[in-house]
Amino acid sequence: MKKRIILAMEGDRLATSALRYAIDIAKDSGSVLIGVFLRDLKYAGFTYATMLGTDTTGYAVLGQAEKAATEKNIGTFEQKCSAAGVSHHVLMAQDAPIGALIEESAFADLIITDARMNISSLLPDAPSSSLRDILVDAHCPILIVPNTYRSIRHTTLSYDGSPASVYALRAFRYIFPEWADHRTTLLSVVDKKEGTHLKDNNTIRELTDTHYPNIKYQVLKGEPTTAITKYMKKDGADSVIVMGAYGRNALSRLMHQSLSNALIKEAKVPIFIAHQ
């Protein structure tokens, strides 16, 4: 299915793995790929130096270097897209980079970005503040990819019985019909004291059997973040994992951040997150 896909990258850092994922996905589906290159405001506008009342000369030099690196990376993006026969164009997000990306996401089917996305090196957390803002506020699903490229041949659906997890597995199927025949696992984690039945067992099986012809079901016992991460490290090397979105409340953000952080840092698999 043809899609409008955003590849979101820091302007001065070429995320080669994310670029390869994006080009492969766009090529396979005949999609349009929009390269959104985000400029760091601390260089582009000397924001922090101005606030602190310090000399901006050093920032000007660094800003010029960042601008040159961004232009070089845009050239690489355009060259690789053209070589692959992928329809593409470029957008620059300078004045309010994350805000501009969020606005653009309302008109996209998917955002692809990498786990290291951070447009301010003053906040070197993982996932970064920049990435968390995108995860919470984007208007379309997001595919976070690891720093090392591996072909996606298997789909893992993370199901916890919540409407968000059900929405995500439907959204993934709608956006990636070309992957419908992939080997698929619906993965659920229950408390050690519980049985191994899925929540809403009959209805979820009827839904997933309809959308995923090669599906199997796996129920694990334990704490979700630990159990899912361990499973993906062992059995998910060629898989994308599908999750429900970060919620708007603090508890939901904390729980989802814990799992996605572990998957990004330890399992190193692509993560698809869909918003309701």
C-alpha cells in the first residue's frame, strides 16, 4: 500500500540504519518518503548562549558546521532515494523542530526515526526528550529503528488486553498490508499466579486470525518489561514489535517508557507504536 512516510533525523547526524529502513519500506510499498531534517536550536538560534548572556562566537562557528553537515546529509538522502527509485522530498524544521514535525505528522501515515533521536546534546537521555515528545504527541504511528539494520521478517504483537494494544495491532496491519504473510506472534504477559489464557481470548483470536494468517500465540509469565525484553532478545532478532501508544497521563508514560527503553537498549529491535 502506498504511504506518505516521514523519515525524521537530526540534521547534522546521518542515521544510516534509519535511512536504509525507510528506503526499503518506501520502495517495497511504492511510497513517498519525506526527509525531515531537524536543526538543533542551540546552534541555529544561539538560544542558550543568549539566555546566559555569554559570547555567541563559538556557537556561530558550530552553527555553520552543523548547517554544512545538514546540507551534506540532505544530499546523501536525496542521492540514495533517487538510486533506489523512491519518490521523495525534503522538509527543514528549524524554528520549532519538534513542533513542526508533530504538525507534519497529521498528514503522514508513518514516522520512521532512530532510537538515538535527540536534537539537543544537552539532554543525552535514552529515549531522549525529543523522542519522547514525538512518541506522546505525534498524530500518526511511529517506527523506531535500531542503529543496526536487519531485514524485518517477523511480526510480534504485544498484547496486554488494553484497547491501545488492540488498536496498535490493527493499525500495523492496515499500514503494512505487504507484511500480512509474515510469521506473526501475539505475545502476552500474565502474572505468575494467573492462568495462561489471553484476556478476551475468543474475540482477540478472532480479530488476529482475520488479519494475520500466519499467527501463533505466546503467553509468558512474569513482569512485562523483563519478560518481553528477554523474549525479544532471544527470539525477536528479525522481528518488529507492535505496541500501543504512550498515553497522555504520567503513569501510562512511565510504564510504556520503561518497556520501550528496554527494547531500544537491550533487544535492539524495531518498535512500531500507534496512537488512538
